[in-house]
Amino acid sequence: MKAINQLKTFQRILGEYPADTPLSKFLPGFYRQNKQMGSTDRRVASRLIYNYFRIGRVLPDVPAEDRLLVAEFLCNTQTNSLLQNFKPEWVACVGFSIEDKLALVKTAYPAFDLNHIFPWANQLSAGIDREAFLKSFFYQPDLFIRVRNGYDHLVKAELSKAEVVFKDEGNGCLSLPNGTRLETIFPKQHWFEVQDFSSQQTGSFFRPQRWDSWWDACAASGGKSLLLHEDEPNIKLVVSDIRESVLANLDERFQLAGLTKYQKKALDLTTNVDQVLHDYAFDGIILDAPCSGSGTWGRTPEMIAQFDEHKIEFFQKLQKSIAQNVVKYLKAGKPLIYITCSAFKAENEDVVDFLVNELGLKLEESTVLKGYERKADTMFVARLSPPASS
């Protein structure tokens, strides 16, 4: 009976879910409207719907209930009532390796093709292991925090007291189980920032100098600016974003981090912003460009079902447009840090080629941050610079 009720709840959620809304926004509203659901019911329902989307576009002609069972088998290592009730022959195999489980699914559903999970795998950036990237969707990414200088022992002590299993990834980065209720463990302390492992690694490309003037051009919530500030507190900082509401949230985050000296500007970087920035010349620019976000879809697997291939070209044009309007404020020989959380070559290497061939920048270094190898986001980062003055 429990399994049947869980399946009915899943069917209701799937039936009511509007395809253009993030699950993280839809589910809380659904639970508010269904107050009879206890915390365990909500947790199971969330697991089912997220796992359902984790198998991407596999088996499109198979009923949703069958796809859910495939997802529950591939995305879990422990048995549950749904598998016990509807797929008992798989229960003893749920702890098998992912390769063995895929073979079993293929036997039951000959049309199953791993490549259909993420059907744009032929457009991935160079160096991404296609099979490993596809298999990474079966696992929920970890939660990562970046501990502020001097608070490492305090954060670890509180996590240990709360019996939270964590791993020290080095350089102040800790990985925790996704869903860890940090707000209950640290109700008032501001000893760390929640920031993905790969996002933290982009900071090694910044290398700011004391008294430099830097611009975080698409700052969003300011995570990259905080990395920059922690590396070199004595910089002059300008942050901008097209969304004023996002910049308002950034203020609060900066205040908690002790970053008080900065200028903030709401700018549409697809347009000429010389009226605002004509007097500025920067020693470094961070361009964390708007992108498909395909490297983060392990956290938001519903995006695989919602994505249209034409959006890759849309984002590439947007990135080129913004880059063209940004680089003219960079001093000769100074770095442009180009970042995306995309796994697509068109948004990564191809845009770098544009920056080099069309805008005259020199590529110093670039890499794909392979988050899929460690339950983190996959990102791309490149450091480029205009020619030094002769």
C-alpha cells in the first residue's frame, strides 16, 4: 500500500509540474497545498521526481511509471518499497556496480541507450569523458562550502558535533551530503560560503595584485568576488549585473563576509555601457558569462527535459556580445577570466577562439573543471589578456 501511495503522489507531481519551472521552486508550493504529507512523505516524493528526471531523455516511449522504476534502480544503492513492490527481481541487484545495473536495465528494456540521457553529448567540450559525464547524472551532487580564513577548526567542530560526515577537499573546501541543514547547525555564524567545488577552483586563475582595480562583470550573488577579495583584500572592486534584485542580495552577502568597499552598477552588457564606464580601466575582469548551465544539471536534472538545442547558439551569441563590450575596459596585458558552468564546446572553446581571433586577446591558459569526477559541477575557465603595450 505504501508503494502504491508513493507512486500516486509521484504521478500527481509529474502531472501538475509546469515544465518551465525549477523543481526547487515548484515542490515547496506543492507541499504547502498538501499539508497532509509528513516530512518522510515529502522526502520520498522529492527523491522520486528528481530521480525520474536524472535519466534524462532515456526511453521516451516507455510509460512514466516504468521510467521511474529504472531511475530508482540506477540512482539508488539501497532497496526501497517502490522497487520491492513493482520490480522485485531488481531488489537484490540494487547495490551492484552501475555498469552491471545498466546491463540489467538493457536486458529488461532493449531500447535503453545511455547516450539518450544527455542527447547532446557529441557537443561536449574537449577533455570531458563522455561516458563518465553521462553516468554522473545518476548521483546527486554533494554540497560544498568554502570556509573563511581562520574558521576551519570551528566549522569542523560544529559539523562533527552534529554528526555530519564531511570531507576536507583542501584549500578551505569541505564537501557534505546534499541536503545537510547548515542553517540549523550554524544559525548565526558566518564562517563559510556555500559554493560548489569547481566554482571555488576558478579562483586560482584570478591572481590579483595589491591595489588592483577589478570588475566582476556578471556578478550574480557575488561568489567570484568573494573569492577574489579573500585572495587579495586590498583591491578596488566594481560589481555589476543586469538584475537589480540580485545585486540587492549581493549587498547582504558581502556585508556578512566583511567586504564593504566596492561599487555596484546595474548594467545590460549586451549594450554599450560607455556612458557609465568611460572613465574606467581595469587590472582584471571576471566574466562569469550567462550560459546554458549544462554543467550544473546534476543539481537540476529537470533542465535536461526542458532544454532545446537551439539555446546553445543563443547563449554563444550572448557570450560573444557581452565579451565584446567588456574587454575594451581592460588594461593592456591584464587578465580577462572567462567562466561558464557549461559543458558545451560552443560556449567554451568556441567563445575563447572568438576572443582570440576576433578580439585580439591572447590565451594564457584554459581548462574544463571536471566536476563530474567528484560529485560537483562541471565548469570551464580561461585566462586571456589583451596584448601588452609596446
